[in-house]
Amino acid sequence: MTSIQEHAVPGSGPYAITTGSDGALWYTLVQSGQIGRLVPGERPTSYQVDPRCGPTIIVSGPDGALWFTEYQAHRIGRITTGGEIEEFPLSECGPFGIAAGPDGALWFTETTADRIGRMTVDGQLTEFPLPLAGAFPSAITAGPDEALWFTLNQANAIGRIGTDGTVTVHPLPTEAAAPVGIATGPDGALWFVEIAAGQIGRITTDGQVNEFPLPDRAGRPHAITSGGDALWFTEWGGNRVGSITPDGAIEVHDLPTSGAEPHGITLGPDGALWAALEIGALARVIPKPLQPRTRPCP
């Protein structure tokens, strides 16, 4: 059966997590303004940024460094695997999600400016306006179609932006679903979480949407990642992590510590899933062997 272990880390407020090019886990500490690093089985280390910068999402960049958004300070940060930090200022825009694009640049969401930003690894910035106002673009990921896909939390939609800046918006069937996290699945579709509706969504690259209700509709799913043959997600309000197969089979697992506030989740270098718990720990999730699919996704 699936087992979960929690590992306390220094600093305050683990929020997002990713696997770096050095085979370590890298995570943001949103409350203490730090970036943490953990090699599974070893002691964690942390690097101080601005204590008030609010580092949020972190990804492995095309240059082998880690790139992260500073939501409160309106900056994009870069940290090498050796711990050297560089920061790139933006206009006041509340950067949140960030992803490595198919063009070798970093793409990010500007939550309060209704824009998608693009930054090259040497810091050159381009910004693309969205066709909606007050949409609150949130998470972003590289799709299987040489484009970037992102959630529009307040517009109740999923967006797509090509590397030429062309934007397409796909409304969701459920009203006020408030999508947040998004990831490319093993089936070549995009999968996302609806924090207000308690559902997992799936959208094909041609815009067809399916939604899968969670057992606890009040669980407030927050982040999602691809992990082997399934997608794994966190339930911030339900204190759980869960998985969904491409055919829609869902399993959920309670975290050992109550009120842990799970946020980001990633596939670790050790083959386990790792989730950032804002209470001050990382959870290592070792899934049981997945069962074969029995029904194709519509």
C-alpha cells in the first residue's frame, strides 16, 4: 500500500518543490524567503533570498539552474545548484507560476497584470497581454504541442500561449471552479486541479474538457504533477495527497500530521512523490504498484 513519511526542514513555509539537474529536491520557503535543497537521505540546506520576497513556484531551468518566482517582490529568481542567486526585477505584477518552455526560455504568469511573461536565461524579458481582465493567471506548464498551458483562476478557464505569443482561452464547464495547478499527463493531455470545485480536470490539446469530482469536494486541490502512469495532486483543505489515472480512477491518502497544508508536489529523484507541507516539512509518498487501466478516457 501507499506509504507516506514526513521530513522536517529548516525555514518557514515550504510551498513549491521540484527536482533539479543535480538530483536533489529544491523547494521554496514562502514565509522565510528562502530556497531549500534536499538530497533524499541527507540533511537539507537552505539559501536566503529576501525574507519578504515570497518565493512561490520553482522549476528546473534549461540552463541547469533553478528558477523561481518572487510573488511579493515582483521578481524572477535564479539559483545555481551551487547556491549562487541572481534576481531579475519586473514591474508590479505578482509573478506566480513558472515553467521551462520548448524554446529554451522561462515562461511565467503575472497574476495581477493579466500577462504571460517570457524570460531568456540571460534575463531578457518579453510580456504578452491576455485577452481577459482580472483573470488571475496562476500555474503554467509546457504542453506536448510546443506551447505553454496555464490556468486562469478567476476567469474559470484554461489558457494556451504559443511561443509566438498567440493566446487561446478554453472556458471550463463548471462555474467558479477556480483552477490552480496544471501539468502534462502521460496521455498527452493537460491535467489541472479545480480548487473551488473539488475536481480534477483534463483538457486535450484541441480543447476538449473532462472533469472528475474528488471524493471530498471540499478538499481544495492545489497542485498536480505527473508521476509515472498517473497524476498526483495535493488537497490543501483535505490534508491529503491523491492520484488519478488517465482513465479517471482516483485514490486519496491522508497525511500523517493534521493541518499540514500540502501545496506543491513533484516526482523526486528517488522515484517517490514529494510534497511541500507549509507546516514545515516535506512528505515522501511511496505509491503502491499501479493497476492496469480498464477504460479509455473519453
